[in-house]
Amino acid sequence: MTGDTKWLTGTGVVLAGLLGGLLSAQIQGVNTSLSGRMERLENRFDGLDERLRNVEITLGKVDQRLLTIERVVLPGNEQPGE
């Protein structure tokens, strides 16, 4: 191996190491960013789930009230003339 070949090989190894390190740091930054975004999305979905549960409970109460009103205003299935 000549001196130039050794320098070229050494330079290639160092550049490959540097590029690998830079790529690793970039990937780590992307992972951190995505983790934060996923956590915020999970929090939003949890909030939406809670709001939907509250709507379901409220609609159940409205349904009960409507049934009570219908029983008072529209009593039974009485046939005319009975």
C-alpha cells in the first residue's frame, strides 16, 4: 500500500464516521420531535374522548326527560272510544 492509498483510506473512514455521527444525531432529533407530537396528539384524543363521554351522558339525560314528557303529553296507546 502506498502512502496515498493509506491517506485516502483513512480519509474515507473518517468521513464515513463523521457522516454516520451526523446522521445519527439527525435521526435522534427527528425521533424526539415525533415523540413530542405523538404525546400532544394523545392528549388531544384523551380530551376529545372525555368531551364525547360528557355529550353521551347529557344526551342520555335529555332522552330520559323526553320520554317523561311523552308519557305525560301522549299517554298510552289508548284507542278512541275506550
